[in-house]
Amino acid sequence: MAENYNDIRRAGAELIAVSVDDQSFAWSMGQTTGAKFQILSDSDKKTIAAYGIVNAAEHDGIAHPSVFILDREGKIRYMHVGKDAQDRPSDEAIIEEVKKIVNAK
């Protein structure tokens, strides 16, 4: 998604990543990858637990690869929870979902 960040913004959305890594590692990952978006730390795993996406079988509990699109009121308008790292919607599909949500107003 980093490669298509500007397209995501133009579609009317903001991109935020959540990692179970500690804050310094999440920050370092952002610097290393050149991410233009925020990478937030969920090292206590409360957020991924609240969203029901904990993958307990991987690395003592990381998140399933997931995409959530929330509207301006914070309501989940789109959700994809993948089975593994390859099970993700394309950036183009995400951008189309954002456009649908933005245009539905």
C-alpha cells in the first residue's frame, strides 16, 4: 500500500498501519520502508484483540493480515481479514472500496 499511498489519499482516505511490534521497532520499520503513513504500535495486542484478528498460531499472537475502512464517524464500512500473508485485497480493490464509501454520502 505504500506504493499507492497517494492514490489512497486522492480517493479520500488516510492510511494507518498497526503493528504488534513495540513502538521503536514500528517507528524504525516506517523509516526503513520510507512509509508516508503512520505505523502505530499495538504491543499489548489490545487493538487486534478488540477487532478480533489475533492470529495466535503465529509468533505468539500477531494480527491476521487485515484491512479495515472506517468512515468519518468511525464505523467499519469494509473489512477483509486474510488467512495468511498472501490473502490480501489488491491496492486497486481497496481504492475502489474507498471511492464507494466516499461517494455514498
